[in-house]
Amino acid sequence: MKIAIGCDHAGFGLKEEIIPLLRGMQAEILDCGTDGVQSVDYPDFGQKVSQLVSSGGAERGILICGTGIGMSMVANKFPGVRASLCNDLFTARMSRLHNDANILVMGGRVIGKDLAAEIVKTWLATAFEGARHLRRLDKIKKIEEDLNTHGMQ
């Protein structure tokens, strides 16, 4: 599986912990930065990962900033992206099972590396359940299409 990963300065340490885990899971990693703890703007890195997922250049994405809130806002602007902020195992599982989330967002200042590793493993191992949930995702897709075609009305 091809996974794009990106972070800002507040998520850099956690990103560096997650990459070896992904490699151990045989994932192909597209590291979209940042490359250190110097202050950067999270939208720049959220955009890189989200564009890859939106365009099909990556199957999934992982974004990390201080709280995960900003990255979530950026990611969900992109067509076809279903980014979910998950700071516990339950939301990680449900974001895949019911919502078919394709970008995992975590708060580097909210959770520790051990919990983050478990969240990533749970999120990657959980399949979309489909059924009644597919109808809801189709409605989200229709909203995206309507906004892209007609704008706000």
C-alpha cells in the first residue's frame, strides 16, 4: 500500500516514530515533510498529502500536527478525501469501518508514540464495512460534486 505522510513542526517527532512502523508493514511511503522542528505552516504539508490521496497518487495518507485539527480542516477540502482525526483506537477503527477514511490525522501534542502506533495499526488493518455506510458516503460525494458544479446556493 502506498501511504503519503506529512506533518508540521509539532508533528515531526511523531512522524519520525510512525515511518519505521509503516516500513515494517511493507508500506510504500511518500514522505511529504516537514523535515525538522523549525516552525512551518501546516497547510503546506496537509495540501501535499491530500493532493496525493485525492488524485490517486497514494491510497492512504497520514497527517500530524499539534492537535490534528488544522490538518483535518485542510485535508477535507480536497475532493474524495475523507480525513478523520483519531486520537484513540475506537475512532481509528470506526473511521475506517463506517466512514472509509482515507487520511488518518493525529495530534502530535495530544497522544504519545505508543498510542499513535496502535492507532496506525488499527486504522490500516480495519476494512470498510460498506452496506448502509456506502449510501452515506455516496451522499457526501454528491455534496462535493454539487459544490464543485454549482457552488454555494
